[in-house]
Amino acid sequence: QTLALMQRSADDPRRMVTLARRQERELRSWLYGAPTAGDAAPGLAALVEAICAQVEDDHHVRVDLVVVGDTEVTPAVDALSGAVREALVNAAKHSGQDVVAVFVEVQPHQVVAFVRDTGKGFDASIPSPEGRGIELSVRELLARAVGQAILTAAPGHGVEWELGVPR
């Protein structure tokens, strides 16, 4: 099925890459075994991998993901994964880049994540014409989980989110 889709998408290189990356994920899952219903609940690593795969499929960008460690999905970790999703979608939509990097690390007392693009960037001191998108979608998600979100952005230099929640 994927090969047939690729034939029909030959004139759209971004779509071709997205299809190839999806097929690669599916093949790796098949080769190395996906969790079964009897396995323990998926942890943070599986959740973040699924988020990145969905953003790749929806927005035709490559997400370079690195996850160090794993932990159960608590309400705070769930809030962090939601903030990662929002930051990643914003980068996919607005950066103008084909690649977004995500780094997640489970530390002894906290979980941190970085979402970075090297795209257009923006001046974070100027309020967004769309309203409070960043405030609601990223910062407030983490604030409710006693986490933090630090945004570093500059026009022409991309955007980086540093996100963290207690473990």
C-alpha cells in the first residue's frame, strides 16, 4: 500500500519522505516487536514517539527524536507530552523548515524536553496576532503540572522550547 501511495506522490518530495519514514517506523516495530495488550502500559518514550510520528504524517516534516530513559505517564508527564506536541506542531507549521529536533530526558527528579527548529523564528516579546496560543497551549499546560516552559526565539534564528516537569 505504501509503495502505491509513493507512486502517486512522486511529484511531492515531502510527502514521499513522510511515507518512507512511516514505513520505516512500521518495519522497525514489526522487526523489534511492538508492545502487546498484556504488556505494561506504554511509557513516556512510546508516547513521544507516537506524537512525533503523528506530526510527521500530518505536517510532512521530519522529526529527529532522541529519548533518554523512560518513565510511567503520570499527569505531569502527560502535560509535558502535550506541551511537546504543541511546540512541535507550531514548529512544523511556522518554522519553514523540513526538520524539527526533539530531545527528551528522564532525570532522577524531573523530565525535561527540548523542541528546536532552525527556521524563521520570531520576536517573542511581540504579542501574537492569533491571541494567546503559546501561553495557552504550552506554558499553561505545564504550569498546571508545576512545570516550566522557557522559550528562546529570535527572528531568523529559529525557536527552542525547554520544557520540564517534576517526576
